[in-house]
Amino acid sequence: MTIFHCLFWIKDNNISALLYDSGRLEQLKIGGERAVPLTDSYWKEWKEYSGMCRDDRTDFCLIYDKKTQPAEEFLSSQCDSQDCIWCRRRIKEAVELLEIQEPTEIRSESGVVLAKAGRFMNAAKNDIATMTAWYAQAERDAEALTITPKSTTPLIEYFTDKLKACKKGYER
């Protein structure tokens, strides 16, 4: 049994696939192309191209602009959670291989920023594309990134009170 660790980048109805194997990422070319149109037959073509057998397992990371899902047979063959490799660091590595030029934020379904790609210099906020990532460990990663407020120290309280007093003075 083989586990296929694959990241799919789906944007503007085109799809690119990256395969993680033996500690390295490589972009798959289907029919010699890095990005192909996402059609109803894509998942069947990908299965044939990858050499996936019936007892093989999948570990997908889908990054998309419009929600989509792979064929049901891939979702039902999802590997156990301890075999999943996708995390923020690996997603960032994979996205760097795609050589994205447009400023893009990749967020989990819960809204946590996982990675950024493209050129952000002089980009207006409304020029930044937002992509959503779905992967098996996303919820665990989101919990790890949640910041819990810490109690303040006397020094912080002192300066906070000073700032509040200054603000009241300016409001008069």
C-alpha cells in the first residue's frame, strides 16, 4: 500500500498538482502541462497518471479559489491522520514551487493565514487574492495557532493607564 501525498492548486478552473515523495516535492505534468483545466474527468486522469491502485491511500491538500472536491473515491481512501504530512511549513514549501506572481494569501477554512505567495510590493489590499486550503490536519494546526491572552504585568498596566490618560486629554 502506497500513500499519495499530493497538493492540488485550483485557481480559475485550472489545476496544478504537486507530489511529495521520498522527502521532496515535485510538480506533476499531465500531458506535458503544469496546469490543466479542471474537468469532470480530471480525477480519473490523475489516478491513471499517478499509478494509484485500489488499496493505495491518499493524503490531499486542496488549495482553491472556489470550493471543489476530489472524486469521492479519493476522499474515502484518505490515510490515517498520523500518516498525513501537510502542515503550514510543507504547504509553504509546495506553493513556492508553483512560482506564483500575483500576491496571494493562503488561508485555512477557519481563516488562519497559512502562507503567502507572489509579489506583495506595492500591492493594494483589494489586489491580494485569497485562496483556501483544506487538508486533514487543518483543524489541529488552527488550534496550535490560537493565541491565548496572557495576564498583564504591572509595568504594562502602568503604561496602559498612562496612555488612557493621554487619550482622555486629547479628547477634551
